[in-house]
Amino acid sequence: MESLDHHLEEEVDDIRTRMRRSRAKPRLNVNLTSLIDVTFLLLIYFMVATSMSMGEEAYRMDLPDRSAAGAQGDPFSLDQEPLRIIVTSAGPGMDEYHLRIEGPYPQPATFEDLFVYLRKSQINDLNAGGVMLFAVDHPIVIQPERGTRWEHAFEAFNAGARAKYTNMTFGKVN
């Protein structure tokens, strides 16, 4: 019987020892091998995905030239409003067109009238006694309406060129 008691005591001790071990806080073990693998994969990804060009560091800056700042005119002067000449084709013929000048100006009926008006309105020695409105470099925009024939728009341009204006352009088609 003593052997049985001894055997029971040993089993009870084993059970108590197991219970103590199970009550003990479990230790957390982190597997560092997978973390190192992920770190190296991220490092390789960013090295491949990043462009290492020197051009990203240079910024182009177009600044105005300040060396001749004192030689410029009035800093408060406004840009000149362009003289807009609207050309509209009224039919398929060369003489079927309408001219209109935006603003409070006399309206020309023909390209020759446009030339005469532009020449007489120009600031030059020939018009010393007349009304001079525009300098030779005053901006003039030839504005063709939608459907205007190219010949009509070009004749309006030629009228300004014959009047010796130097800053003429074609505007966007309305």
C-alpha cells in the first residue's frame, strides 16, 4: 500500500508541476527570419522603383531680365488693346464679304476702304494734320468668322500690310 501511496503522491506532484507550468505566462517568440526577408524585399522594391536621375534636381526659371530695369518706360502703362478686324464671307464670290472693326471706328465697306482707314489712322509724318490713332507696331488682329473664305481673311491682312503695320496676326475663328 505504501507503494501505491507513493505512486499516487508522485502523480499528484506531476499534475501540480504541469499545472504550474500551464499557469506560467507563455513567452512570445517572434520569428525574425521572416521579418528580415520582408525588410530586404522592401529595400529591393524601393531601389528598383526609384529613379536616380540628376535632372530632377534642376528647375528651369525664366525670370525677366532686370539689368535694364531703369531703361524701361512707365511701369504702370497698360498693354495696347489690339485693333480687331472681323471678316465674314457673305457668299462664294470674291466680292461677297463684310468687314467690321470692333470699337467706335468707321466701318469700311471694301478692302481698299480698310487700307485707306488704316493708313490715315497711323502715326507718321504723312498724317501730321489728321487724326492719328495707331503706331506702326500697334497690334492688329484679323478675326475671320466661321465659314469665311481664306481669300477674304488674307485680303484684310494684305490691307494692313500695305498700310505698313508690323504687328499683325490672325485670330481664332469664331
